[in-house]
Amino acid sequence: MTGANTGVGFQIAKALADNGYTVYIGARNQEKGETAVTEIGGQSKAVQLDITDPQSIDAAVTQIQSEAGYLTLLVNNAAISNAGKPGRTMEEVLGAQRASIAPIDEMKTVWETNVFGTLAVTQAFLPLLRKAETARIVTVSSALGSLTLNASPTNPYRLAFDAVYGASKTALNGIFLSLAIDLENTNIKIHLVSPGFTATALNNFQGTDTVEEGSIEPIRVALAEDIPTGSFTGPAHYAGSDNIVPW
């Protein structure tokens, strides 16, 4: 899985390892990946993986191909919220990423990771997923990317729907819905999941939910094998008892 050495990704990886999975902890920094493996335990292994670097992706695929031969689950968790000046509050970042003023170069950098990098790593691992009897791709998205929710004036969070991060999640949702349609007659299921407003580095740790709380729904989806393909779900406290998030 990508972005597995910290935050929600770490929690998902730990849950998978605790449930008997051999988990490849993808991290841009190999040393941080090794540290995460020590903490996660079980059958976990570190793999250097920068989803914006084609050579890094190819090396990770080659490693897992040689060691395991197939993949039953790919978890796409790696993402960034901005590419501007570090140390800003969430409010400062969102203010600078409004569509009317968002720096295009920063927008391209964020989308390179959240959209293009996520699809690139997914495409690269498809041959290994096809080798499994049944396989799943779980991509961590955000309800912030929901066009339905943000089109409603009653949504209290709609002002946070910025052109850089929020819209990157809309694009991600569209691409992976397209992938679900593309692969609907194969052995691979596609799931999108929102962790909710979780306190992580993505929002300068200003989220209202703890990492543990925000990991509940992603862990449920990652472990489930019976969810219909093409799902988009989130925590019950805002998605409802069926956990379904509107597109």
C-alpha cells in the first residue's frame, strides 16, 4: 500500500497485518518505511515507493512480483494537500487554493500525486492483481471531492472545496469510477473510501476526528471482500447507516 508509514495509511497497514495479511509498507523514504515495519510487526515489509517516480513504481512492482508473485489488495493512500509554503494553517492553505487565485504550478504538483500518480501506480500493479483469484483496489479519497455535497448550499464544508486539493479528489473519484466500469467483468473490485475530517498532516492536524476514528471506515473497506465494486463510502456519522457517500 502507498503512504503506509504514517497517519491513516499506517492504521490500515497495522489492521491488515493484524489480520494475517503480508503487507508491503510503501513509503517514499525507505528508512521511514523500515521504522513503520518495526511498529506494525506481523508479516509486514518495507518497499520504497514514490508514486510520482516511474522508476520507483517499477522497482516496487518488480520486488513484489519476485517475492509474492501476485497481489490481492492494493491500498492507494498516498496524497498531499498543498505544494506551497510549509507551516501554514489549514485556513491559510484553503484561502490560497481558491479557484480564482490558485497557483497553477502548485495545482499541477498536487494533482501529479493525488490523481496521476495514484492512477500510475494502480496501472502498474494491475498485472499482479489479475494473478490473484480475487482482488481489490481500495483508494482513500475524501467526501470533500463529492460534487453532490458541494453543490448544496446547506453543506457547511462547501467553502473548503478548493481547486487544488478538493477538486483533485473529485478527479480521483471520477477516474476510479471509470476504472470500476472498465474492470467490472474481471476479478478486481474497486472501492473509494473517505476517512472523514481526520487530524493528519494533510490538514495541519486540524481535523476533528482522531487518526484512529478516521481509520475505522477505511479499515472496514480494506478488510471486506463482499462490498460491490464501484463503491464510495465514508464514516456513518455523516454518510449515514449505509456509509454511502454521494458522487
